[in-house]
Amino acid sequence: MITLLARFRVFLGFVFAAIVLWLATPTPRSLMIGAAIAIAGESIRIWAAGHLEKSKEVTQSGPYRYTRHPLYLGSSLIGIGMAAAANNWIVGAIVTMYLVLTLTAAMRSEEAHLREKFGDAYDAYAERRAPKVERSFSWPRAIHNREHHTIAGLVAGLLMLAARAYFA
């Protein structure tokens, strides 16, 4: 079940996004508050994607110095921001359920993969006993990690909620 949730989290995200949009009752105030939270989450994701060398190493620079899952932290803030922007308690419950189930599954699946692939190097990182690694942020690396897709999704989601507020 964990593997299925991790594997289909993006597809499920689109399904839940449609439900969220249908139930949303955004206001200008909820859009401003929600957008600010979501943009903070996307900023964390961009920072992380600009440091991540996926499947090549145990990344330890940038936000990975502070948390093992900065992309999921950023995604969580995006979800919270979108729920706040939607201004509906049912949406908040749906988003919370989605985030808890799918991101927990993704983190467990990812950690198992990293332990299998990198062994002691990942354990040392997870236990904060690995040597510090410094690397500069890179926009090309963030784009290679397809973070522009998340940016486009966030912008589209906020625009749809704004249209919903405007035409309501």
C-alpha cells in the first residue's frame, strides 16, 4: 500500500485538486494568505531542487543540511497554502489527508531506496554524522529536476482559485 501511494501521489494530487477546486470558496483575503504560504513552500522546493543530485549521491547541501525531505516540506506548505486559499474546511481535511498519506508513503519509500542504494552513507547522513558538503545552488540543476513543473502547477492552481473567487 505504501508503494502504491508513493507511486501514484502525483496522479492522486490531480484528482484531489479537481475536488478541491469544485469545493473551494476562495476570497481575496484567503487567496493572499494561501498564496503567501504556497509561495514559501515553492521557494523551499526550488532551493532543494537546485542542490539535489537525484540517485547520484546523498545530497547534503542547501536545505538538505537541515532536513532530509525539503521537497516534501515545501510540498506540504504548498498544500497548506492551497487549502487556505480555497477557504473551505472540507478542502482542508482533504488536503491534510492527502499530504499525510502520500508524503509519508513517499518518504518511507524514498528512504528505503536511498538506504538500499547508498547504505552506510545514507545512514550517516540520516544520523547527522556525515561530513558536511557544500555546493552552490544551481538553476540548471533545479530545472533538470523539473521544478518548473511544480511552479507551473502552483501558478495554475492559484489562477484557477482566483477565477473561482472572481466569478463566484
